[in-house]
Amino acid sequence: MSKKTREILSQLTLEEKCSLCAQADGSFGRIPRLNLKGSVPQDNPRGGEDYFRTGRPVEGDGKYHPVAFPSDACLAMSWDEELACETGAYFAQECRANPDLINWLFRPGVNIKRSPLCGRNFEYFSEDPVLAGELAGSYIQGLQENGVAATLKHYICNNQEFERMTTNSIVSERALREIYLRAFEIAIQKGNPLSIMSSYNQVNGEWVNSNQHICDLLRKDLGYEGVVVSDFAAVHRNKIAAHNCGMMDIELAPVDVHSDELLEAVKAGKVKEETIDAGLERVLDLVDRLYATTPAEADMEVLHEAACRTAEQCIVLLQNNGILPLSKKQENLLVVGGLAENPSYMGGGSGHMNGYKVETYLDVIRAVVPEAAYEPGYQLVEKMHPVEPGVPELISSAVKAAEKADKVIVFAGLGYCYESEGYDRKDIQLPEGQKLLLDELVKVNSNVILVLSCASVLDITPWADKVAAVVYNSLGGEAVAPATVNVIFGDAEPGGRLAESWPVAEGHMPAYMNFTRECQDKPDVMYGEDIYVGYRWYEKRGLPVLYPFGHGLSYTEFEIGKPSVSKSDITPEDTLEVTVPVKNTGSRAGSQVIQLYVSHDTESACDRPVKALKAFAKVRLEPGESKELTIKLDRKAFEYFSVNLNRWIVENGGYTLHIGISTADILYRVPVLISGGEAGFLYTEMTPLTWFMASEKFFRILGENFPPEVSGMMDRNAGGWADLLSPLPFYKTTEPYMGTAMFTREQADFILKKMNEQ
């Protein structure tokens, strides 16, 4: 606690202390009689009241128009930590241009993309916690190094918008730790956000704000010491419990909603004044830090150009038969799609930005190819719950134009407000009018270039093998049009790689049966896929995908040399260094993302993914240039959370490092042996005999210490006694169920001791 905070606390009345635990006049920590201005949070730079797009910016329209950088979903596809940090710094520049309006940003969101249907996916990074956490941590660094507080959100297991304020997320402890908490852990340790926003939902039967276990994970396990603010109106009838559990400091709600109840509770002894003081120390320290930052002007044109460069590095070239990049000397170029005139660049809700200068694809293309023809092709609908039917006249006109065109660029995807805070998508389908249009276009022209705009997955399986190229630009911010056109015509490289898997069918999605999308008597949200989110699910089940996690093509070619490791036999406490040589063997500058996945290949106490991302590195190279990338792995790359022992475990045995450029394109597999690890499972007399029979170690113990027939009787493949009684607890082997006991009690104790030895 700073000296200034200590002095302020000593002057506050109890009424003022309670008032500081909620929002007053749009700020936190504001006490006029002490000349304390407080901190001003917003969802977006230059203010966040205007959540919904009103069309292209108009000067003097009374709306805020910050430079709309690519959404977090788009930024994630850069796989670029430096770019994420720069983006945070650019946001900070805009905020600091008017610190009385904003000095505390409610960004970034690090919730896992459990399902492509979540309406708020445009604010989230990835289906993978390592990628999400690393990029969010870098983003936070960029914000806070430039004097603006970041807010990591939404803590935790808030992975859908439907009934988000009342649902109960039922999630296993292992999935909670390995998937959902891990992303927060990485971002906190890397970026040290000044604040965290708690989510609306319950987790395993208790509201997040007053859930002692969830609080302890944050405050104790992760050691987080910053401010925790609730999401808007997220504290229900548990305000007292929320303060007492030790997590929440501020409710994002008007003072009258929160402070009166809190004041009465303190007076009645239900909440200790010291508890309120502890939270206010964090709040006032944050306020003091923010107002120590010097205001600075922001050049909006410079920021707009930066937004364009950023979007270029996020655009993914999903497929290309050689048609791209296009030559600028195009004589019969046709542009199709309502999105060409009205680009979808940002999602809806509190994360939306109106944009400083939103350019259209059609205008930018015609600046390159003035004679380019245009057909709308479909009726673009923008409203809260869109219905976009096919219009026969528009389809017919576009098809006639396509018959005469040399090349056709089709802009498809989801218009504004298909993806938004407050509700979820109903499916992963293209709007009906666009599907009908594509059906006809690919019949008459083989040079169709499909450009997709959406925050998450779309099912384009029917047309994927019928179009010449597919470009995915996500929701790429206000400069998505020039960035995309630069990539199409070769003025920029497609620098992006997928941050989530694209399935071939909606029914293959991990949470398909457990993602509630409509009102029903089902308050619990079952996280039935457990740790198998995203690519973990598809690989474990052997399901094909249209485009794998990490996938993205380039305009140049790379030679990735054989990796070397600092050592191949390690302990859990060692740091392993993996060096990968990369060379650009093509004729253009370009970038490549080296992805490192880990699998555990020997006997394990639990089910493990086929492989899981543990580290990555992006490199940009000129033609002929080479670099060596060094990637470090510590124990977190090899551990899993043991529910049985309630702690993180690194097991002994063989592991494989998978080095590649997507989950489906692994170039090298490097074996690593870990010794000195821990047993992930403690065998007891109540452990089912099945667990023993599944262990090679058990049969080694029997073979070394008992007659051969004992091992034979324990072999489930032989059927009979072992097959019938395998579900019984181990101690039952000391009782005479088959006329004679299998083991004496001394022998059973000996086996247990041996099984639990390292």
C-alpha cells in the first residue's frame, strides 16, 4: 500500500468506503471532497457508450469513433506476441489522448472458445489456453506499459452468452485447471493485469463472485493481488458473501445498488471494515498509478495505418490453387457480395467500436482495378437476430456477370450483429442467401476467390473443393478492407494461422450436445467434453477437420530444419531448450509460425490428449534469410492436474515433442525421457482392481514376486475370475470369494507399497 493510499484511507468515513465499492458518475475511487478524481473505465478507447454501429463515421454525429483495431479473435490468428503487445500500446495511445474520459480499459477477454457458437467469441482469442494466455499477457503488457490499466476477463467458465447471468457451469476440476484457469494463469503471470473482471455465472453451484474455491484459485494458487471488479450487475443476492470470500473489490453497478446494503452489513458486523479496507487498498493504488501517467495526443491516421498492418498479419490464407496473389492488371474482375459495400469488422455489444475510418472492399479494389464490376448477390441483413433469405434476382444477376468474368471475388460471412454480446449463434452455417449464391457461382466460374468475415467457424464444406482460394480475415477492424485487398493483390503476405479448428460438420463440435442455445428447463451447462476442447477433441476421437488448428498458407516457402534439444533426459524441474532452424527458400518475404506440441507416450494415471500446444514462435524472413528459433519448455509443458491427489503432476516416462506448422502438419517428432517425476495416482485398498489390471507395473510386480499362474488369473483378456471381479476394490483379493483368497493381507500391502513407489 502506497503512502498516499494510506493517507486517503485514514480520512474516509465508513459511508465513503462503502460507496467506493461501486461505480459513481462513471468512475471508481472518486471522492470529490478529497479531490480524488477516481479512475474511469470503459470497454473501448475514447468511450464505450455507443455500442452499436451507426454506419460509416460522420463528423459531428455525437458518437465515439476510436480506431477499431482487429478484434481479439482476429489478433489471435497472428500468433504474434510482439504484435499483441503493440496493439495494446496503440489502444493505450487512444486512451491517453483523453484520460479524463478513460484510463482503465475493460480488455482483453481470455475465455476459451469452447464452442464456435458463443456470440462473444470475437472478444476471445482461441480454443487453446496457451495461445490465448500468451497473447493476452502480451496485450496487457502493451496497455499497462503505456499507462492504461488492463482488465482480464471474464473470470471464469463464462463460455456462452445465452442466459449467461443465471447459468451454472458444471466443470470437472481437471478441465477447470488445465483449460479454463490455465489461460488466466499465463496472462496473469506474463502481463500482471491491474484488474480482473469476474463473470456472471455460477461454477459448480456457486456464483463466481462468492465462490470460495474459485476465489482461492485466483488469490492463492495464482497469487493475484490486483483489483477484481464484477461484470455489470453480476452480483445478485450475494453481495456480502462476495466481499467476505476475499475476491471481489468492486461491483460494476451504480452506488445505490451496492453501497447501502454493504453499509448496513458492516454496521451489523456481517462484513468487517478491514475487509472493505483491503479491497480499497487495491482500488486506490490503481487510481494513484493511473493518474501518474502523462496525457498524450494520438494521431488517428497513424493509428489507422497501424490497424491495417496489424490486420494483414492476422489474415489466414486457408487454401490457394495458385490463383493468389492476383495481378493488378485484371480486365474482367467481378466483385460479389453485400459485405463488399458494408464490411463486417467488429462484433456487437460492449466490445464494439464504431471505427474512425471504415473503408469498404469495393472502394479499395476499385482503387487498384478501376473497371472492377460489382454485384450484391445477396441481401445483407444487419439486426439483432438476422434472417437473410436468398433473393433470386440478385443471384441471377451475379451468376450472369460471373459467366463473363475472368475471376470472381466473393465476400461472404456474417453481417454485423450475427455475433454479439447477449446472445449466441444458432449454427455455423452461412446465411441462406449466400449459400444459394455460392451454389450457382461455382457452377459457372472456376476462379472464385472466397473471402470470409466472421469471428468464429463457418461451415463451407460444400464449396471448399470448388473454389480457387479461401481467405479468412475474421473481424479485422476498421482497416480490414485495405488489409485484405493488400493480401489478395500481393502487397502484403497472409500472416495469419488459425486459432481454432474448423470442423467438417456441426455435429462434430466438442460441445455440440452440451451447448444450450434456447430456453429450456436446463439451468446447468454441462462441460461434458471435459479437457477435450477444440483440436484435443477432434484428434482424440479421430474426427476429420476441414482446416486444422494452426493452419495457414503463405506466398513463400520455408525449409524447417531438424530441431535440436538441450538434453533428451530431464527431470521435472529442468528447463528444456528446443532450437529450430528456419529458412525462407522462396522469392518473397514472409512469416512462419513454429508450433510445439507435447504428448505423453507411456503409461499414465489418467487420460491424456493426443498432443497439446505448449509453445510457439513466429519468425519473419526475407528471401534466402535464415534464423534459429529457441523455444523453452519448463515443467508446465509436461504436467497435468491430478484430481486424485489434488495437485499438478509430472509423470515419469517417455514424451514426444511434436514440431510443426499445424496440428495436422507435424514435421518432426523428438523423444524426451523424464525421470524423477511423481506418481499421478495413489493406489489404495479401495482402488478398483481394474486400475491394477491396466498397469504394466502391476504385472511386473506379480511376475517378480508371485507364481506365473497369479499373473494369468489377473489377465482380463483371459476372462473368467479376473474379468468378473475386476470392478471390486483391491482389498477384496484378500477374501476367499473363489474358495481361497488371492493374496494375504501382507502380500496385498506389499503390492500397494510397490505400486506407489516412484
